[in-house]
Amino acid sequence: MIDVISDTSEKKEEENYDDRMQILVASRAGFCEGVERALTLVMTAACREDKSPIYTYGPLIHNEQVVKRLESMGVLVANSIDEIPQGSRVVIRSHGIGPSERKLIEDQALEIIDASCMFVIKAQRLISELYRDGYKIIILGVKEHPEIKALRDFVNDEAIIASSLDELPVFDTPPEKLGVICQTTLNTEFFGLAIERLKKQVPNLIVKNTICDATVKRQEAARDIAGRVDAMIVIGGRHSSNTRKLTDICRERGVDTYHIETGDELKKGWFLGRQRIGVTAGASTPDWMIEEVIQAIQKFGFRRGEQTCDLPDESTGKDE
């Protein structure tokens, strides 16, 4: 839950506020467990007596503000293996890496700190098993996302990648063995529609649902709150795939939706004539950034209202 500290300097003006002008915060917003674990591993490494340089292989998370804070602690970003100095400590980000890149990093690094998300590791194991057992494989996800690049490496780049229904293959002769796996932050509605369409071609389709629990709950909370407000503010990095999906989900509900990184991007015109503003955030957005945005919205005359209730627990990491 997110606690918002009211700006006491504005209390004198509270009698001028319209009680109907409320901010509703999604029950599931901000850091997921995988991101929290990755940050803990990196910050622990940065505080060790061993002062050998630390590089994350690619930005640790898709949040520029957090990456800059890590840089201030001496944690640098290497966007390619060539940028990693010999003898450095290298952090594998939560998106994971494939076996060929891991081998190259092992030859270069003094130490590897593996911050791969447990759901990503599971997806890597499952796709390896499908490939080993002779299945033709479809990966549902964004082709150039680092998580998908890693999965492709586990199958020698022989998988079909689909990020939309239009990209799903139409087989002249359906393969005898076809398996599906997905990006851990995939839109759950797209996943369901894609599986339904593929099963019409291949009834014995093997489905590995590797969408993580936090993604499902965050998306459900976003759908719920978007249906009860006049506008949505989605907080998260521009390059964050899961944040962009939250933005799409809210817009699909027919509500005006604005994707921002910081409270400085808020515009007064977004709030004119509104009574209820919804707020959610991607998995790479820390609580302090969410609180800053809420404080900024309050300056437009809105009060903190209810927080959407938690959704019931459900396991989505199981194979179908």
C-alpha cells in the first residue's frame, strides 16, 4: 500500500476543495518482487568492501531516474559486452540473458551477480524443454525486448515471435508438435485471444503460461480503476514494456490516459472538468516516484480518495 503525506501548506485552502475531486490509486502499482530483488542485490554489492567496478548489462530496470541514482552509487551501465572492462563485477538484470551471452560475460567478468527474475528463469527452463523435445515454438511478446532476445537465444533463434494477433502464424500444414510460451509481462487479454486462435489450428497445442503473478494483478487493478475514473495517470519509464501495456489497457477502457515518468510532466489541462483521477504505475516505478506524482496532482485541487481493494490471489505461473 502507498501512504501519501499531505502538503500541510495547503490545509488552509481545503475548504475550497470539491470533495468529489479525488485521486484513486490502484491496489497493485510500482515495484514487483523481481525488481526489488534486483535492486537489493545491486545495492548490497555496491556497499561491499570490494571496490572493483560494477556494471549492469543493460539498464537494470527501465526507469531512467532509478538508473541515475544507481550511477551516483558507482553502478554503471554497459550496453554491450565490449563495454565491460576485464575484471569487473557484472549484474544480469531481471530480464535475464541467453546462454551465449552468459558465456561471453563469464569470460570477461570477475563476478556475475544474477538478478534474473524467477519467472524469467522459469520461462527459460520451459522453452529449453520444449526445444529439446522437438516442439516448434511460438513466443508471445515484443521481439526486441531483452527478455525475448534471451528466450530466442535458448532455441538458437528458431522461434516464431508474435506481439499481436496479426503476427500469429497461419499454417498450411499444422505442425505435429507446437508449443507456446510468453513474455512475463504480456497483456493477459492478448494472451487469451492468441491461445484461442492458435488452438483452432492446433488442438493439441502445448501452452506454457509464463506471465508473472504481479503482472496479472497489476493489469487487473488497472482495468478496474480505469472503469471508475475520468482520467488515468500511468507512471513509468518510456522504455518500460509493462508500463506501456498498462497504458494500452487503460485506453482500451475508453478513459483518457497519460503515460508520464515524473510529476513535472503533468499538465493542468488534463484535470480540467475531472472529478476522479486514477493512478497506476509500472513494475519499475519506485514508491517515492508514485508519491511525488500524487502530491503534484493534489496541487490541482484533488484529494486522496480510496485505494482500490486488493484482488484475490491467483496463481498464473502454472503451465496450462
